[in-house]
Amino acid sequence: AAPAAPSAPVPPGAAVVPFDVRLLAEVCRASAADLETPAPPEPEPAAAATPPADATATPVAAFVTRGLLDPGERGSGLAVGPSGALLCRVDGTMILRLDRGAAVTGELEFAAAVRRVRGRNTEEPLGGETPLYVVRGAGAVLSLPCGRGRFVALTLDDDIVYVREEAVFGFSDELHWEAGRIPGLAAACPMLQLRGRGALALWIEGTLTPVKLERGQSMGVDAAALYGWVGRVVPHALAVPGTGGRHVGCTGEGVLLLQDPGDTPR
């Protein structure tokens, strides 16, 4: 086996810069102008067919094309591949987290997204500890899952969805959205409202359980277990004597999305 190539020396005292999708996109875009696609080599004569040494072996072409993702396809959208990776195609504007980005292509620009409250932008970063970014241009970003979590890509068709802000990984700019909080819980449970038509990507850890809420029904929920809801649900803080936790009372009509409190969204 060939010896491993030595790593580039790091000058004493120099800061080690972590992987950054924005920086990678800029360098990739600059270097693309200097590269030329090489001409394909002349095909070699086909070798005589020989029986496979291992009948269970998979041809290389079949192996690499199984579940193949193509970032070069035009258009905007969010899709999860068979491996669980999330492909965000951008042709215009998308809002996306970059902390799990592993590859990027195209002409893309990145700007920090800010929370929007009652139709007005604030100065607060959107997304919490790992912020969301406004991604503009034409290209794609590939994000890889990690740990026990998984990506879920959804399509909204004139739906109303409320999800914990920390669980939203990305969404299309066509959606109407606002940041908010459950009344009475202050900053304990920041939520995002998304409505209209467009794409949405969520990060889910553990199992998500949908529970129907009928009109005229009232349901008490552990705030730590409330991942979000779909429909016209009206939440409010609920005081439960003798308990130290936070609780939410839900009325209206829709579907509550509950999660084991130990499975934090991020």
C-alpha cells in the first residue's frame, strides 16, 4: 500500500478553521474557472468474460449508482436519499442549516437568517445555537445525518405547520413563516410557523407520535414532549400544582406531534 500523504504543516499559533460550507463554496467557485473537464479516454478492448470469483459480489457500477444523488439537477427542493443524506437544491432562495453540510456545488451566496416576528425581521439569529442561513443562487448543498437522528423532507400544500425552531433544518422561501413562542412559556419553547406551499426539512431524533386533537377537546401535554403540531391548534402554558416541569394546554383542531422528552430535536 502506498504511504499516506503527509498533512500540510500548521504554523505555530495558527488557528485551526473547522469545516465551513460557505468557505468551501467560495473556493470551489473560484477554482472552477481554472479547471477544464478532461476528454474521456479511448475505450479499451473488452476483456473476455470470466466467471465471477464470488457469486455474491456486487459490480462497482451497481454499487455506486444505488441510491445515487445528483446535485446537478436544476430546480429548488429538499430530498432525502436512501442513505439518509439531505440534498438541498437551490434555484433562487432556500433557508438552510449548514452545520451538517458535507458537500456544495454551484454559484451560491450565504447570509445569516434572522427571526421574523409579526411580519418584521428582528436582529436575533434564526435557528438557535446552529443558525439557519439564507442561501441564494443556483447550486446544491448536501448534508449528512449523524447519531440517532434522521432527516425528513416534507411538502406543504396550503398546510399550517408549527415546529420547534431547533428542529427545522431547512425550508423553501416560498413558504410564509414566522418565529414565535407558546404564550406563558417565554423563551423556553421557540417555535416556527410555516404555511402555504413549499418544501420543509426536519431533523428528528427518536420516534415522533402524531395525536389527533378534535374540535372542542382540551389536551394537556408535557412541554418537553411537544415537537410541534399541524392545523389550527391553540397552545397556552398550563399550571400543574406540585410539578416542577412546564406543561402546555392545547385546544382547537389538528394533530399534535409528540416526542420522547429525552430525544431533543438537536
